[in-house]
Amino acid sequence: MIRRLTSTAGVLALAVAGLAGCTDNNPGASAGSGGTSGGGPLTVAASDTECAVSAQEAPSGNLVFSVTNNGSKVNEFYLLAEDGLRIVGEVENIGPGLSRDLVVRAVPGKYFTACKPGMVGQGIRAPFTVTDSGQDMSAQGADKQLVDQANAQYASYVKDQTEQLKEQTAKFVELYKAGKDDEARALYAPARVHWERIEPVAESFGDLDPKMDLREADLEPGQKWTGWHVIEKDLWPPKSGYTKLSDAQRAAMADQLMKDTDELYTRTRDMTFTVDQIGNGAKSLLDEVATGKVTGEEEIWSHTDLWDFQANVDGARVAWEGLRPILKKKDPALDSQIQLRMSSLQKLLDKHKSGDGFVTYDTLSKAEVKELSDAVNALSEPLSKLTAAVI
């Protein structure tokens, strides 16, 4: 799902009231339970009009942003790299009156904090600085070996999925350009699963993600619509009020999607990861399910949401499994809870399988949708503690 922050460096100076001071924000021994040493978590008071962070700088190490949504709209919170495009960490789907924590391991440098009320638009941003605490940012001893192993495994997984995405997208766009709509429709969902499995990685490229995965409902005034969902609508057009794309328009959309996919492939060849990125990515994938797949908003024309749903769960499971050797040492009870709820959710998904895929989402009853939603929420709760537990 795409509701990403798409503005460039020219709009990064949006002011936010309430930013002052600095804090010691490194979690100590109690980090697994959400506690911190020193000054404790940074608090973020998010509303429909403000994103008030309790400090504008913090020392390097494990940072905890405790975000409370005081507004009337669902909100999101981001820590962005200095370029304003790359997402270092995010927490999504913060409903009115709710609080959620973002845990990241941040090196010294310049960043931006951002809230996104309503999950649309550019977001409310402010500069944020991570100072040098002098802390050794590398894991030590046996833990270092497990951390290195988890990071290497996840990097290999991302490379593999982008390779398969590139291969399947090439086949898909050629079918679409050739007017072979039935064959293109059959490949649409299977090709997209490779995107959905690594969606947080793809979304970290703030310039590519909107071009590739923007939904029509999230278009801003004057914004050009390109990517998967333009083609989806053309392959599954509304019954009335829609004019199918011309051959030239089809070719242009297909070529742009392939170009952007090639760029994603190139950028992910040498990517490296940290355990907090992997843990936060697992949670982000469940947020994607909760805010788009369960509601049926992601694939509004094709109703192939369950393919995306499964792919998001696949990606979350791979991320968790890579971190399990660390988690079992630090919090075996949490690991067991995630395992149990992951299994329960998968059993529900399996009920809706059809052949090599799934039934279309519009055939599910309200009771079945609620059953899936409840299972997602049940898994989301322990998964939200994964990052703090492993770092």
C-alpha cells in the first residue's frame, strides 16, 4: 500500500511547534519491555495539525519514540534520513487516542521526524539530530555472530525477491503491451507478491515507491498516476465511466513500470540491513495488511488482496525467523507468542486458498473479513515488541 511521504528536500523545512532540547534515549537492560535508561523515550504528540517531538536531538544508539495520536485522524510517524526520502523507521496505523512506539538504532547524523495525519500528503516534518554518544554501535561476541547472520540472510532474501520481481514484471508488461489481457490478469497477482514481500524495503525509496504502487485514492491534486494500480484498473475496468488506455498509453505505463522496477533492482544489489530495520520491517508488513489488505482497499479493481495479504505475512515471517536465534536468547516467551499467532493467522489464510492462489476478496463474508482482521491484530501486538527485544 502506498501512502508514503513523497516530497523532496525543498519542503523539508516545515516547522513544528514544541521541538526543544535533547535527551538521553538509549534503552538499557529493560529495553525488551519498552523501558529506557537515562532520559527515557522521546515522546511525540501527534494531532491533525501538529507533530510535537519532546526533543530535537538525541545521542546515537537505540532510540525510542513513543507516539500518541491526539487527533481525529489515523496517523503515522516516521524517522527519515537527511535526504528526506529514505525511511529509517516508521510506525503506521496509529488510531485516534492510541499510542505506539518506534524503536530504531540510529547512528550520528541529520534526520527528519514526520507525522502524517490521515496517512496522506507530505506530512508534518521537522529537523532532528542524532549526536555521537560514543557508544559502540556494533554487537559483540556471540550476539554479533547472530546479528551478522540475520542481516546477511535478510539481504539475500531482498536480493532474491527483487530478482524475481524484475523477471515477473518483464513478462507481465510484455503481455499487457501486447493486449493479452487474460494472460496479464493471470500474472498480475503472482508478480506482485515479490513486491509485497519486501514492501518496507521498496517503500524506503521515497522517490520510487509512489511511482510504482500509488493507489488512485491517494493521489494528490496534480500528481501523475503511474505504476501497478493504473494497469490494474485498465485490466479490471469499472463497469461504467471508464475509457480504456490506448495502445500508446499502455506502452508508456508498462515501460515506466519496468524502468522503475529495474531501478529498484539496481538499488537493492548492495543493500545492508540492521536488526532494528528487519524487526520494524516485520511490523510494518502487518500494518500494511491491517490498513489496506483487510479493508480491501489495496486491490480495489482486481480484488486480489489475499495474494498481497499472504505476501506481507510471508515477508514478516521471514524477517522474524531471521531474528529468532537472537529473540530466543533474549525473550523466548515473546518468540513463542509470535509463533503461535503467526500459525493461527496462516491457518485462516489457508482456508481461502484456491489452486495456486486465493479466492477474490469480494467473495469473503463480513464474518470472514473480521476473523482475518482479528488474527492480524492479535499477531501485530507481540510483533510490535520484536525490535525492542532483539536490540
